Amino acid sequence: MDEKLDRLLNRAEQLLERFEQLLPPAAGAPDWNAAAAFRWRRQGRGGRLQPIRHPHRLRLADLLCIDAQKAEIERNTRQFVHGLPANNVLLWGSRGTGKSSLIKAILNEYAPQGLRLIEVDKNDLVDLSDIIEHVYGRPERFILFCDDLSFEAHEPGYKELKAMLDGSVAAMPENVLIYATSNRRHLLPEYFSENAEARRVGDEIHPGEAVEEKISLSERFGLWASFYPFSQDEYLAIVNHWLARLQVSVTDDEAVRKAALQWALARGSRSGRVAWQFARDWAGRSRL
């Protein structure tokens, strides 16, 4: 019996050794000078920071018709880069209105001053504590960027983000902020049935607990920036900006205007993204 057990243990050890050889090597510290932007990649039970060699080279000057939002986010980031108190930021609102583009442009503006960005997928938010360990005590200033967030309350990433923003025993490093974008103001789906949980007693409103839970995550962001659909004139101004940036000589303004409006109508949106897509299409057609 003992001999059989010994053989079984030896065989198990051999299998474990072979399995360990197949595992990727442990990730070391990334080269922080290799790039200004990094992406967190899950690897087995851990993860690593992957440099983004070719980031999107957007400029703040390319983002039109969101001047108020741009000024607020830039001011907050400038405070952060200079080592002053600053807030975590939630950018929410209509699709294609420049939320993610603003973060990319902010990085390009302040990367020479030591700003770095780490993109974290929603499914990897459970690793926030591990990511922060990589940057704790570094001289650079780090934005953890979570794009297009939307949760169900039971998701583990929701709880981790909520604790990291405000509520965990561990303190948030002074060189880290979280910038998140979402189409939802409270990051969670909201239902008509929840309105029934608010009852009126005199002049006091007592919201239901479900509503409180939904608001509790978004309010942990110290700064909100709201983005709204563009008017027709704003949309056309963005179209003209991108046509100029693509060095398209416009000989018939009215033809471009009609084509741009038809393009937006077909997509059901007058957004900066749609304006950029139209400008690329028009530039390609005009040079074909």
C-alpha cells in the first residue's frame, strides 16, 4: 500500500513539474519609460502591465463643443500632475460625445510631465489591488482608466471598484486616480419598479435601499462630467474641423453639409464619432 502511495505521489510531482514548465514566467516590473499608456492583462491567477506602443494621438484642440467638460477634467488632471489634491472622475453621457477621447487627449498633453495611464477592462477590476501594488511609491502619476463601465450589482468588479474609491481599509496611493466613462450616470441599470420604493412622509422623501445602492458607487467619484448630444450646428462644426485636419479642400460647402446631415440621419446620431467617420469617408471619396 505504501509503495503504491509513493508511486502515486511521485507521478503527481512529475505532472506538476511539467505543468509548471507550461506556465508563463512571472511578470516583472514593466519598463515605465517604454510607453505612456499600459494595459492590464490577466495571466493565470495574476496579471501583467503591457505597454501600449502606439497610443491614439488625439489633441485637446481636436475636441470641439465640450469646452466646459474639457476645462474641468484638464484642471483636475493638472492638479494631480503637480502633486496637489485631485478627484477621481466619472465621465457619463451620450455615446460618441468625446468621453474616452478626452482621456486620451489628456494623456497626450500631460505625459511629458510624468502622467501615465493604465487601461483596465471591467472584467479585470477585481485586480485593482494588484495593479496598485505595481505603482505604489512610483514618481509618476497614474490614471487607472475604465472605459464604458456598466455593472450589475452582483458583479465582483463592482464591489472592488466601490471599495477602492472609498471604503477599503487600504489607503488609495496619492499617485493614483481613477477615471471612468459610462453611458449611465449611476453605472447600474435602473428600473421603474424602484420608483415605488420612494414614499413621501410630509415633505421628506425616503428613497428605497435599491436606489441608495445604485447611487452609492457613482457618488464616490469626486468629479462628474456630463456629456450631451450635439446640436446640428455643433455637429457640422466638428465635421468641418476634421475635414480640415484631413486636408480636404471643400469646393461645395452645401454638398458637404447635406451629405454630413444624411450620414448622421442614417446613424441616428449627431455625435463627434459620427462626424469623424463622415470626414474619413468624404476624404477617401474625394481622393479616390
